Amino acid sequence: MFWCATLEYVKSLLIELLTNVDKYFDKRLVLNSDGRRLLNKIIFSLLSNGFDDKKLVKSVRKEPTLENVIKLATVVLGFDARKIVMYKDFKL
């Protein structure tokens, strides 16, 4: 089953990922299996919607660290995504 999510849905998934670091990242701040599943949804949706920065997507998939996920989120959201990690109750 293939689906194409809207950009707002992708943004909400990124915020979910970054506000729940303890749930989706391990102690070394690398995505765990649940986090990778969510990241794959995000990346599939971005590429389906014509996201151009394939180099960034490749680096996030290769090394799914918190820092790389923040870089992707900063590009997609349009502001510094570190604020989301710092403020757990962040809303769009």
C-alpha cells in the first residue's frame, strides 16, 4: 500500500520524533527500531512530495543520529529544530 502524506503530516511526525527522544532514540542518541520506522515514513512522504535534498536524506538514513534528524527537521520545518528537543511541549 502506497500513500502520500501532506507536508503538515510530515511536520507533525518530525515533531513527534523530536519531542519523544527518550522513546525513539537509544542511549547513544541513534534511532531505535520504532524511530527508524517513523523516519522511513517521513522520508517516503518527503520524497513522494518532491523533496529535493536527496543528499541530506541519504546521510540521515545512513547515520540516523539525533543531530542528523535535527538537520532534516530544520530544513523541512523552516526553523531551528533544536528548540523542539529543548521544549517537550512544543506545538506547531
